[in-house]
Amino acid sequence: MRGMIAWLHARTPFPPVSAALADPNGLLAVGGDLAPRRLVDAYRRGIYPWYSQGQPILWWSPDPRMVLFVDELRVSRSLRRRVRSERFEVRIDTAFRAVVTACARTPRGGQAGTWITPEMIDAYERLHRLGYGHSVETWRGGELVGGLYGLALGRVFFGESMFACEPDASKVALVALVARLRRLGVIAIDCQQETAHLASLGARPIPRERFAGLLAELVHCDDPPPGWHLDPQDAGRGVSSTA
């Protein structure tokens, strides 16, 4: 690692994101904890934890930042047909821990392990209970076959991970998420890092400075935003109307 990174203790605040390293891209701080207050403060500033089992907590704010603006979601013809086929039942917040655990167990190309450690699973479940963490799930025949999870703050959704056991299961969850976010007035989904998969769905990289400005504009308080507890049938109608 080049340069200096901050070491966090119990009450150490985060340094400005402009202090993040260029190599590795976005590494900002080490240590601290995964308490709800710390995590909410991190996401408000455009910072997120990402580390492997056995490492200290590593905090990141990469430049550029991959963002999906909800009005720019790209739905292919095949995905549109999949959504309209109603092959999957879409639910929201009915199996949060199961979604996070499935994301942790899903193999990722180019990665030997997972950053979703048991401590991370517990931390995000606490945020779910507090109203920040949310899952969008796809079910078939009573079995969870895909989904995604993340955090809601202000008019931004901070996507963490997704998984699929069947083709398009996670993409259908994303379409449902975007439908819900539009109704809530959410503008953007933070996708963190650039991948070809996310780009194919309409996400694009923006400079970290612009992302920080976006957060300042769209996240005005630390309270969890309302409106997430909806009838599951509403989620299904949102999927159909979005495609």
C-alpha cells in the first residue's frame, strides 16, 4: 500500500474521502467497528466496509464510483419477457438474513472467498431491524432462488450484493427494486465498484467528488426512510409496470 491510511478507534471519525489511496483504489481507513451508528455514518459519506475473514475492518471510497440512476435501468427484451412471465414471486424484506447468507455463499469470478463475513451478516441484520437494511427476493415454488440486499438512506439505495440460483432471478429482483425506489422518490443506487454486469444494466462510473455531492444533496439525515413495508402484491405489480 502506498501513502498513509487512518486507523480508527472507538470514537475516531472517518477522514475525508479525498484522503483515500489511489492504490489500492479507495482504501481510506482500517479498524473501528460495525456498529449501526458507524455504518450509517460511513454510508452517508460514501464509505463502505469490505474485507475478508481474518483481516481488520477495511473502509473504502473508490474513485470513480459505479452508480445506477433509477431512470437509466436497462431492461433487455429477454429480461422484459422474464418479468412479464411471472415465473418468480417477488417479495420485499421477508428473508433478509437468508439473502445476505446466500450472497456470501455464492462464488464470484476472480475471488477466492467472500467479504460477507459472519460479523458483516450480523451487522447488516441489525441495520435491517432498525429499518435501514432491505432485501428484494425472488421466490419460485416457495423456494428462495435469487435476490439482493442493501441499505436505504435518504433518496439513495446503497446496494451491497445479489445472488441467483436460476437465470435472471437477481435481475428480476433489481427490476422490482427500481420500481419500488421510483415510488419512494429515490434517485440512485450505489453499486460501489465497476463491473461489466452492472454496466449492462445501465450503471455507470462517476467521479468520487460528484458522488459525494450527490449524497450531500440526497441524504439529509440519519433516520431510516419510511415506505418500505408494503404489501407483497404491490411489489409484484411494480415489477410488471417497470418492464
